[in-house]
Amino acid sequence: MNNETSTVLTVGSKLPELSLAAYDPKSDKEIIIKTGDYEFKGKQWSIFFFYPADFTFVCPTELEEMAENYSAFKVEGAEVYSVSTDTVFAHKAWHDTSAAVKKVQFPMIADPTGAVSRLFGTYIATGPDAGLSLRGTFLVDPDGVIKTVELHDNGIGRSAKELFRKFRAAKFIRDNDGVEVCPANWEPGAPTLHPGMELVGKI
């Protein structure tokens, strides 16, 4: 990773320019993802989906669900990147041998030094899981700004469908310049809110 920083990214942070090695299941090759390239500057949304490790138990269920919803994210203009502290070679081996992970078609970023996980604040530095990552999900808009952060204990699996709902809400707010905001459980087509003094005490 280039331009390492001690700053931990959070909501509102701007994604720095990074060079990330990944296994690409589509081409069955190692690729380099550069966050400074055009696709990260005005073209697409990005989802960084951190998980503890390859060849584990909850992780393949999460990756399988993400794989099954991947086309919906792509249609709406988002690319998904899974991330763990495994190597590109481990990603390939897992993809080749696991029926669930074989469904994955999005890039699988390798973070064997833990630098990317530290940057996003998911790295586990001590204890029995030291060297692994927490389950963390980061939604990044086309300007490279982080819009949502979700962190889980590693025993708790995530929901790709709920992530998709939040993604569409974030996309709606961006498309409407933040003039309208989305209430709880908002789905496209449902009423939104126009923040202002006239709403105070009325909800």
C-alpha cells in the first residue's frame, strides 16, 4: 500500500490514494487496484468489505451472500472489494476450493501486512485473533468520501441486503444534494424528509 498514514478512516474521511493488490476471480489473475484512478474519481461508488480470514466459517456465508447480490450493486453503480489479511494466493486457493466463495466475482484485496486494515480501523492487534480484521463495511461515494461505516464482532455476520438498502439511501441523498434525507428503513419510492424548523416536534 502506498502513502500509509496513522489516521484511521471514518465517516466523512476522504479515501487516500492507495495501490492495492487483489485476486480478480473474473480473470483468475492478480491485479492492482489504484484508488487514485478515474473509477474512484466521479465514476463509481465503492464498498470495502473486510472480513477476518480465508478458510473460516462465518466469512464464506457473508461472501456468498455478497456474491449473490453483486449484480444489484453493479447495476446501481457500485463496485465491491472484499478485504482480509490473507495473500492473493490464499484468496485464489479459497476461491478454487470453496463452493460458496467460488460464486465471488468481485476483487478480493490482499492485506498480509495489515496496513489497509489499520487504515480503516479494523485491524486486531492483540489477543487470540491478532493479525486478523474485524468485520467492517465501508461505503465510499464517487468523490472518495466515506458515507457509512459498519463494524461487527467477528461472530456476527452481516446482511448484504441491508447494505444495499443503505447504499441506495446514500445514493438518493447524493443525487438530491442532501436536500432530502431518508428516515428509518427507507426504500426507494418511500417518503423522505426535508429537514427544517417546520419539522421540529412534528415527527
